[in-house]
Amino acid sequence: MRGRRQLIALVALAFGCSHPSALAELASQADLVGVLNQPVVDTLVARVHAVKHELRGNVPGWETQWRIAELANDQLGLPPFAQMVPPGPGWHPVPASVLGMRGYVHTRAGQLVAAGDRDGLAFLVRDERARYARGLAEVDEHLTEIEHWLGVTSSSSSRRSDSSRPDTSGGFRTSP
């Protein structure tokens, strides 16, 4: 009797996993992952724009930092870093990018629900979580490196500008 109950429970569980409510739950998890990560994405986009504004070609090493900023920009899925004119209304981020992932996952989740593909939907949710975690961490790392470089170069250039002014006090200048 006990073995039969376990068998019935296993069969019910197996069929219950493909039940439309289980599929809808997975689809809502997929949407929720995008919603929860959106504030971090927005912050990183703002940081890319700030870095773009701060990078100048008059400091040694700016070319390397520009390339790193381009990489962060591309990983996010923004229009090309050097592009000054905003893209047209038909522009959409690449689905494989951090910005494009949320829309792609929402559309794909709907397709998988319609097909009744629970395994595909579960994979989509796991993959989305991993891609957000990896993508956001990499972009943050790139931007942190650039922001550190900008902080160092701005403080060293302000020291250079202080030392290039003539000393009118009549004493000896001891700082470089």
C-alpha cells in the first residue's frame, strides 16, 4: 500500500511539473530575474555615460581605458561608444547583451510555455541568472578599473598643475 502511494505521488509530481501553472511559475521567475536586475543595469548604464563624458585624449593611457570602456559598453548592449548621435527609434539592444536579455527572455519564455517545454524554460531561467551575474560583474569590474584610473589621473594632473605654477612666496618649493 505504501509503495503504491509513493508511485502515485511520483506520477502526480511528474505530470504536475508540466502543468500550465508550473510553466507559468517558471515564466514569472524568468521575468522576475530581469526585473530584479534592472536597477543594477540602469546604474551601470549611467556609469558608462559618466565615463564616456570623463575620458579625454590628453592624458597618457587614455587609449587603453577607452577600449575597456568600449568593452563594458558592448557587454551592456549600448549603441557604439564613439557614437555621438542617439540611435533611431528602430534600434534595439542585441538579445545576447545585458540590456537585450530581459526582452529576449520574456519572449522566449512565452514561446516555451506555449510549447509546454518545462525543461527548456527551467534552463532559460538558470541561464538568465548566470548571464546576469557574470555580465553585471564583468561590466562593473571594467568600469571600476576606469573610474580608478580617472581618479588617479585627475589627482596627478591637479598636482602637476600646482607644481607648474610659479612660487611667488619667495621661499623654496618642496613639492614636485
